[in-house]
Amino acid sequence: MMSALIFIVFAAALVLGMPIAMSMVLSTVIPRLLGTTMGSSVNQLITNSFSGADTTPIIAVPLFILAGVIMAEGGISRKLFNVFAYFVGGFTGGLPCAVILTCLFYGAISGSGPATTAAVGAMAIPFLVELGYDKTFSAGMVATAGGLGVIIPPSIPFVLYSLATGVSTSALFLGGVLPGFAIGLALMAYAVYYCGRRGEDRKKINFKLAELRGQGFWKLAKDSFPALMSPIIVLGGIYGGVVTPTEAACISVFYSLIVSLFVYKTITFSSILPFLKGAVKTYAPLCFVLAFAIAFGRVLTLLKAPAIVSDFVLGNFSSAGTVMFIIVIVFLLMGMVMDTGPAIVILAPILLPIVKTLGIHPVHFGVVMVCCLSIGLATPPFGLDLFVAGTLADTPPMTVAKKAMPFIIAFAIALFGITYVPWLSLALLQRGF
């Protein structure tokens, strides 16, 4: 009964517009306020929150955020786009596909959906509009493809899932590679269909491609090489056993600084302090959420909430496929109203023991969870990527959402394939990469 009350208080606080962190604080102390011996006192809340935040892997989150900010301002997205446009721009839907590929690879730099949407969208939306593509179509595509930023490693949500559950961060990074490419292919398939049906201004497109290809392949490759090397250095260091994910995050910051300052010369030393401020502003709210989520989770454990949920699910559903279907639907709905980080930190420790009992691999479950929540970044009413893309396109977010729906459907089809084909999440892991 007390467990149910905590969730009711938490949900009510969110509905009333309280910040997620404060909603968790209120839910954590409510049992004590009602005179029970369960729950946390204020002193226990503070102690549990600080102990939850006092962990080395958590440092990877602000570092990956900072690297993404530097890369965005350093114009890395344009370098990546030029490479993909060179190869696929001549096909039907080639330039939209090049944008999706840019989001895919930029995610391996930023680890963040909104950061990917902002960096790629700021470059791609005006460019596509100039070539005759519909503005809301372009914004909807970038908003949805931006979700790839949290699936392709290094991924901030995977780091959070690892912190919440103890599952290896490196294993999760490997698990996200093939699903990320599968979702990217699904999005590109719809982009090709849309462009084939609606038509393209091939005269304008061919003129732009002639300008790009006029540079010559080797000049283009040389210009784009430092941008393409970033994910290789970070992930190669992790899987080569040279660095931990946290150390790799630190390397990504210094690499992005070196490339942007001395290679591309797109930023100056005076820009570094604003970048640091921007990263801190992005991370600070998430830091409080993570800290209080630890205390929130410990209270739920004391009240045996995970056991209660497990008994209910396993007592009513015996099929792993059915349970995964229900979980996917729940995550899709939660992604519409809750940010990825808090949803993972709150729900992963509760649900992981249930799916492990049903024989579902923890890495596969983590990949499915992150994929579900990444769709939420582009779904109304609160999809953050919609607001980012809408701002870039000077279009209301709900208008962008309408054009994003076919992409979201393509994303969802790929998601259910990932859910019921665990091989996609586990193949690289099982091969020992």
C-alpha cells in the first residue's frame, strides 16, 4: 500500500508541474511525513543522494555532453554530411539519407539526441529547404533521426542504465551498434519512398553535388578525416582495453578541442568558457535527478516495491514476448512525457530483475529500453527533439510532429524487430568484439 502511495504522490507531483527531482524528494520523504518508520528522513535523503552521485562512471555523462557541445560549435556535422552526400547524393532521396547518416555518425560523437538534432539540424534544414525539400518534412526527419544520438555509442542513456543496474557500459555500447544502424536504415527507407513519390528538384541537387564533387574525393576525405576519426578513437580505446568509458569521455573532450581549435579552426580559446557553462547548465538538472533517484530507489527497495511489481507481472504473464510487448508500450508512453535519463534511472532497477527471470539478457533489455525512450524524443506532446527542430525551422513543434509521424512509424517497426530479434543487440557482444 505504501509503495502504491509513493508512486501516486510522484505522479501527482509531475502532473502539478513540479520538477522531476523535487517530485522524487517528496515521494521519498512522504512515508516519514505520514508517521511510518519506512521511507527517508531528510538526513538519510541527503546521505543517500550524495552517496549515489559519488561514483566515477557518472563523470562520463558531463564529459560526453561537453564533447558534443564543442563538436557542434566546431562544425563537425557539416564535415560528416559532405562525405555522405558525396556518395549517396545522386540517388533518389540521397541527400535526406545523407542527413540521416550524419545523425547516425554524429551520435557517436555527442551521445545525446537533442545535441545531434541541434548540430545536424542547424546545418541540414536550411540546406534541404534551399534545394526544394519541404521545410516541415526536413525538420520532422531531423527530429526523429536525432534519436539515433542516444542509441549509437557512446550513449549517455547507456551510461545511466549502467549506473542504475551495474550492467557493463562497454557491453551496452556494443549492443547499441547494430540496432542503431537498423533504425537508420528504416528511416532512410521512408525518406527514399517519400522523395520518390513527391519528386525532387534534381537540377538544384545536381548543381550542389557538382560543387561538392568538384573538390575531388581526396580533398574531401582529408577535410573530413578528423571528424570521422572521433568515434573510432573513443570506441577503439574502450574495446581495445586501453581506456575505460569514463576515460574515453575525457579523451573525446580533448580530441574535440584539438580538432576544432587547431585543425578546423572553427572555435577560439575564448569560446571554451561558454562551452563549459553550456555543458554545466545541461548536466546540472540531470545530476540532481540522478542523485535523488538513488535515494528514491532505496526507499522503493525497503518497501519491497520491486518484489511487488515482479510478483504481479510474473503472476499474470508467463511469456517473455508478452512482457516485452507490454514494457515497450509503457516505455513509448513514458517517453512522451518524461526525459530519457530519469525514466531509465527510476525504472531500470525495478524492471531488470523481472526480465532476467524470464531469460532476457540485461544488455538486450537496456538496448530496447533506450530505443523506446529515444522515440519519445520526437513524439508529442513533450518530445524535446521536436522543440529543437521546430525552433531551427521556425515551425510550431506540433506541425513538425505531423511530418515526423511516418518516420516515427518506421522507427517503431525497427524497434519491434530489435525487441524480438535479440541477436541484433547481442551479436557483437557474443563475438567478443
